[in-house]
Amino acid sequence: MQVEETEFYNKLLDYNNILYLCHRNADPDAVSSAFALSEAIGGTIGLVDGCNRVASLLIDKLDIDVVEKPDPSEYDITLVVDTSTSSQLNDIKLGKYCVIDHHATTALIENAEFYLHRHATSTAEMVFDILRSMGAPVMRRTAMGLLTGIITDTGHFKHATQETFRTVSEIIACSGVEYADVLEMMAATPQDISMRIAMLKCATRANIERVDDWLLVDSHVNSFGGAASSMFLNIGADVALIGTSRDANIRVSGRAKREAVAAGVNLGKIMEDISHNYDGTGGGHAGAAGIDVVADMDTILGECKGRIRDILRGKPNPSICDSLNDECHESE
């Protein structure tokens, strides 16, 4: 049952012992959303399978209490935060649960007691709207967390909307936190040498395909697939697909630039459709998505590339056109 912000908050108040469960390798959006709700309502923050570097920094700097690999059966209800598929929770048995999520598709809502699901650039924005609708105070630690979640999930505002900036402005206004404070905290994130090595290895394995004026890149790495796909966008790819494997499971993380999304690429829809053919799970946003299946990695990468190739072929790349125009103006 889909509910609005106020009803979502009120329904949570019916439970005394709430588990706020974050997806594996939890990011700041998941951790900060869980933290903000736990501060306002009470409950326990659970990490199903660790967290990423920035989320780990957030937990340390804001002194957030978390439980590793919690058992949902020990709680009255589990609130699944910022998670679209059961595979992101390592397919653990949830029991009675509800969902708050911002991804384009969220399969978990089907069996949820109730849920709040709408389009937003981060779950943290939705959580702030809940707190605001109930008149709950937003203290400094909560604000620092929510702002970090928004900044990271929007790629430092590259995917931000008018609503994103409105929310950021309101968080700053009601909490007194300065934007510079958040950036300073995030800048303290230590460089992980294993991640740097993984990025370099991934780059050496890259397959680069040109589709008219678009560049489609794929590669594979043992870990940090999401970071690797973002890296390729930063150095020139229009769409990047990175495969990782865990036992027999294959995960492909995809990222697409705004121009590719505007041309019709919807990675969330593509990966959701392909996952159905393998009894797996897939989904996410148009510009950032993932798929988890038991299959051959090259096969899945090939299917994803085929769908993307068909969409982009014959479509102009605005960034290329703009560059050519700039060159023409410079030569005049």
C-alpha cells in the first residue's frame, strides 16, 4: 500500500522496535536516511553487508550506531531503505517489512506492509520531506548526513533537479549547517589503495565501441564496479558497463551521461527487462542501474550493449555537436 509522508511517519509510530535496513555496500544516501529516521522515531540501523568508503566515514564522523548483518526476525518491523531488489539485501528473509525508496523501479514494494516510493534524486530528500511534514527538528548530525546522501547520490549535483536544490536549501536553513562543512567532511575520506588498483586494472581491460558519435565502454573488475563505471564517464565514455562476479552471481553496474539518457537510454528499464530472462533482478535509474543474475558475464554485457546500441544508433550526440560548434566559432 502506497502512503504519503505523514501517513508513513504515523504508521512507523505503531511499532516499538524498528530495524532500518540498508542494502549491501550501503552508500551515504541509505545510511543517512536510516539515521535520520532512527533519530526521529527510534530504532536500529542495520547493514546487511558492509558500506562504502564515504558511508563508513559518515558513520565514524557522526558517531552513528549500526548493527552488522542483523536478523529481521528480532524486530517488530523492518524498514528497507534505498533498496529496489531483494538481491541487494543478499536475499535475506525480511518477515514484516515496509519500504522507502526513490529508484525508478522497486520490486520490493509488492509484498511490503506499506511503502513510500516516488521519483527523487535521493532517498534522503524523501526522508527530509517526512521530517518536515511532521514538524520534526533537524539537528546538525542529521542534516550533515542527509546533505552527504544528497550530494553523493546526485553525483555532486550533476543529476540534481530544482527539487534537489530546494531541499538542500531548506536543510541548510533549518539546521544551520554550512555546505562547506559537508564538503570538508567528505574531503576527509581516505584514499583506498585497493580501489585505485581496481580502477587501473579495469581501465586496462576496457573494450571501447563507437556507435556513431557515442562511446560505449565495458570492462570487468573484482570489486568497485559502480565506481569504475562512473570513472569511465569522467574520462570520456557516454555509457559504461562494468561486470563483477561473486561465486556464480554476475553483477553489471551501468552509468550513462545525461545526453545518452536524453537520447533514450534508460539503464534501469534495460537491466530490469534483461534480468527477467535469467530469473534475476535488475533496475535503478535511467542513468545509473545494476543487474544481478546467474549467467555468463560476457552474455549479459553483450545483451546490455546490444540494447544500448540500438537506442543510440542514428541519434546525434549534443555534446559532440556543441564541441564542433565551439571549434567553428573559435576559428572564425
